[in-house]
Amino acid sequence: MLGRLIKYDLKSSGKLFILLHGIFLIFCILMRFIYMDRLDLLAPVDEKMLVVSLLLFFTIFTVFVSALMFYTLMQIAFRYYRNLFSREGYLSWTLPVSGIQHLWAKIISGCIFMAADTLIVAAGILILATGKNIRNAYSLIADEITLQLGMTIGDFGLILLILCLASCICNVVMIYFCINIGQLFPGHRVLCAVAAYIITSTVIQTGSLIILFIFGYFPGYEFFAAEGATTFDFMINIYVISGVISAVVTVAMYIASHYIMKKKINLI
């Protein structure tokens, strides 16, 4: 039954998801041939015009990516709320499925959507940034960047992608946890869920910064004075500590969501 729930979630939301992300990839392909491949970064040009042009393009691209990722988050949150806590929820809770199975189905399908969103955005960036002119310009500074990072830009990007994919689990569980918290209030449940998300995000970020500062990996701290330290050395330690924090927080939010759905919520 769990597999059927996951399949239903993916099928019901998949069409619009594929359409919007397909438009994004087409946009990236067109911009690659229309704009990026026409840039001659090695030729003497008006630097001011080049900077303005690149700034305008990447602003549009950032807005597009932000809107796409926001849509994915809203889709995940909306389906969870509608399927379990709106009028449709009364039907969902009559199925021969436990609340925990509903929760796991939503977590798995939500992670699939968010991971797919991350991979497609990464593919779009790769399409835009792998033109011959970009590679030739980058080759002039590749050694310096590799020295600063402690690895090639490709390896660095791959590690960042893996970390982003891993964070999908925490993001999805936090969305569901906040929606569950909102259902504990007698009124204005959506507003309460939004407030819970803002408060939870703020607490996690603040707590993470405090822990990083305690371990001596706060940005600008004495870590950079260490002989032979690279940007990668600094970042990997931050990500390791942040990963442990995220794992602990994710487990805690899942346990809380499990308890709320089992003991506190009953629409029937």
C-alpha cells in the first residue's frame, strides 16, 4: 500500500512538475546558444557593458531558479496538507493505511520531487557553463582556483550537489513537521504552520551558527590562519558539523511528526 501511495503522489503532481522543469531546461538550452556561446571573454571589450550584461542575465536566471524551487516546496507542502488535513483528508484517513504510512509516503515522494528539482537546476547550470568559450576563459584561472579550493571546480561542484541532495530529506521533514504543528491549533492552522516554519528555521540556523562558533569554524574565525588550510578544508568541516546537526534535527522532527499524527490528529 505504501508503494501505491507514493505512486499516486508522483502521478498526481508529476505532470506540472515535468512541464515547468522542462521549460526551465529549454530556457537554459536557448540561453546557451543565444547568449552564453556568443560571449567572447578573452577579447578586449567594454568591461562595464559586459558586467551589466552578465549581471542582468544571472539576475533573470536566479529569479527563474528561485521561482522553480519555491514552486517545488509549495507543491510538496500543498499536497501534504490537502491530502491529509483538508476535506480530502477525511477520505485519506478512511483508507486501510496508518498515519505513519501516510507520513512515509509523503516523505519519500517529497524527497523524490525535491531531489529531481535539485538535479534539474544543476543540469541547467551545467548547460550554461560548459561552453567552449567559458572553458577557455576558465582555463586561465583554473590553477589558482584549484589551489584555493584544494580541488578542481568540478569535484567541488559535485560535492556541493551531493550535500544539496542530502539536505532534501531535512527540508521535506521540516515542512511536514511545521504543517503538523499547525494542525494542533484550533484556528488559522495554515498561518500557524507558516509561523512554525519561520520559527523552526530561525532556531535551527541560530543554533547551527552557535555550534559552529563553539567549534571554531565560524566564518572569518582563526581557522584561516592555519598553515596550508584551503577553502575546501574550511567548508568541509562546516558541512560535517552542519550535517550532524541536520541529521539530529531531522530525526527529532520526524519523531515529533510521528507522535502528532499518531496521538494528536484524528479527522474521523
